[in-house]
Amino acid sequence: MQVTTTESTITDQVPGDELREQVRDAARRAKRAAAELAQATRGDKDALLHAMADALVQRAPEILAANDRDVAAGRESGMPEGLIDRLSLSAERVAAMADGLRTVAGLPDPVGEVVRGGVLPNGLQLQQVRVPLGVVGIVYEGRPNVTVDAAGLTLKAGNAVLLRGSSSAEHSNTALVAILADVVRERGLPADAVQLLPCHDRASVQHLITARGLVDVVIPRGGAGLISAVVENATVPAIETGVGNCHVYVDGSADIDTALRILLNSKARRPSVCNSAETVLVHKEIAEEFLPRALAELHGAGVTVHGDERVVEVGGSNVVPATDEDWDTEFLSLDIAAAVVDSLPDAVEHIRSHGSGHTEAIVTSDVRAARQFTVQVDAAAVMVNASTAFTDGGEFGMGAEIGISTQKLHARGPMGLPELTSTKWLAFGDGHVRPGSAAANTSSCPGS
């Protein structure tokens, strides 16, 4: 079966100004779709997601055929096998994407939730309620499952979504978005709620992130370079996600067996994800006992240790001398930096200097040390005697996530459905007017 193209899929065969206008036209259509989708009931949205899930399974051969083209092109271009694996789909992975949509359908709908409110002394009733963000742009790299995850989450929160994926997944993403848009249309909702933007010309990203007034927020998902490029060049509000230079600090009071389990899980479970540990800091009081065992277990797990002088003294030729750059590197591989610190404050200072604000962990038996660490370390998630791998929307009980935010405004940490909404105030009066003379009200905000 051939992929059915729709107006929700934009072709790339256009130069400069035309490309800009195509992206902006897509955003205009998304804005109209968002206004309609914001009025959809939870039942409408949940039924839509279940129908999307069914369509993915039914049209899996179509998706896999498109994905085969992407994988073949990736291999021909010399793409590393690790990236090929992230790009590749199978019947099982398609089924998992469908299950993800069903899971999102089962989550509470944040739209309409009353965040706070009450009745003022004058009888005016106030409510702050959650509302959709509107048009959400998502820029991401070569994982086709993100296309489905992002569409499902944004639609459930009542938003329209503009998807700008990687050229390496062009055929996969085109097939997926065509299927999703077909289902949206069949359910009586605007197909423009899900659109795929051009992926061959990087200018399409620039046009998306500068479509101020048409796009309400942009979320980049991927490596540090992609995230920085979006955040630094966007005129549309951007939510910074993903970069994880995460640390495990082994305190002097730590139980060594516990510390070893946490360190190995944090580093070696899935080294290519943003919540994997990239540096281990060891208190000097426990270093002599802990380091030989830790280095041996890391070596056994295939992890290369980049150590400071004191770590090299213990590990010898099994340790690579650390460079200044290593402390700031998100390896995303079986590599980890390691240092001995003289105190907990020294560990905190190291994290302040080199951390990315994602996830930091302490292993300790000292309640005061744990409390000091949680208060002084500034990160989206701080773990006490637990692996950094737990920073995940699913593990936090959110069911799904659009990404992990490392910024401090609006959303921080794993971003689920509530983070894909904004709020507005509703005021219910009975002819209420504010006292004061007309002559006194000459200022133009803030309104006193």
C-alpha cells in the first residue's frame, strides 16, 4: 500500500521565501485547528487516540515499508549502528507506539482543571483553569516513535502540533503523519491539528521557531547542538529539554554495595539517554574502599573511566586521565568521568560548575548530608539513594512525557500533559464594578 499524502504533509521542493511561507501557512492552519480542538471533549480526544492506535497497527506494513527506505538510506550513508537502531521500526515497535497512544488516552485530561480559585470578599468568584497552549512546534532527531508520542500528547492536551523531524526519518515520519491526519479527519476534527514540516532544509526550523504570533511554544528534543540552536535563535517561547550531564555523588557515609548498584544502573543501564550518569564524585573518606570495586565493576560493564589524578592512582592503566572537557561532556556512551572530592560542599561546587540542571544523585547514610545535598543542588530532579535513571515521565507516574525540561519557567523535569497546558483566569460576577473615579484610572497597567 502506498502512503496517502495529505495537505498536512509539506513537500520540500521549494526555495527560501516559498519555504518560509509554507511553514507559516502550516502554522496558520494549525492555529485554526487548535481553536477547534480546544473545544473537544475528553471523550472526543480519547476516542481519537484509540482510533489512531488501531490505525497504526492496521497500517503497520505501510509504516514498515517506509521505514525500510529510511534504514537503507542510513546504512548507505554510513550511519552508526546505534543510530540505525534508534531509527528502525518493527511490528513490535509499531505496536508499542500504539500502546503508548492508548496509555495517553487513559490519562486524566488536564484541560479545564481548576488550579486554584475562590470567592473574594466582594463576592467575585475566581478560578484559574488549565487551557491548551495552542500551537506546539516540536523539533526532533531521527526517532520515528517521537512523531507518534508527540502527536498523542499534544492532541490530548488540546493542542495542534507542527512536527519537524529529521531527514533521516523522512519516509517513516511522512507515513506516520499521513495515517494520524487521516484518523483526525475521519473523527470529524481538523486534520491540520497534526502536520509534518519540511526536513531537508534547516531553514524550516528557523522559520518555525520565529513564527511568533502563529506558534505558541517550540520544544526541541535531541542533542545539545540541536537544543542550543533552537533556544538561542527562537523568537517563539522555547522549552529547553534533554541535555543531561548528570552526577552520582558517593558520600563518605554511603553503603558501598548500595552505591555500586546505583552507579552501575545510572551509567550502564542505557548510556545513550539523557538521564544516564556522566560523572561520579567520591568522598575521600570512602575512596580507598569504594574506588577499586567501582572501577572493576565499571570495567566489567564495558565503561571507560576518565579519572582525575587520585582516581588514576587507584585504577592505573584501566583509567584514562580526565581532561578539562570531560567534566562538561554529556558522553551518551559507555564513558564516565570520575573524581575524588574532599567534602560534600566540594561535590556540590563541582556540580554547580559542570552540571546541566537535569538530574543529580547522592548516595549516603547521613540524613543531614542528604538534606544538605537536596537543598544546595539546583537541578530538575535530585535523587537520594536512587539511580538517575528514574528521571522519566513513566517512572514518575505521568504515563508519558514530551521531554525533560532543564529550564525553570513553566515546566521543569519530565513534562507530561499538564505541562502542555497554560492557564487562564475566569471571573464570575453579578454586575461587579471596581470602585474609584474615572479620573483616577489613567494608568495603563500594571493596574492599581
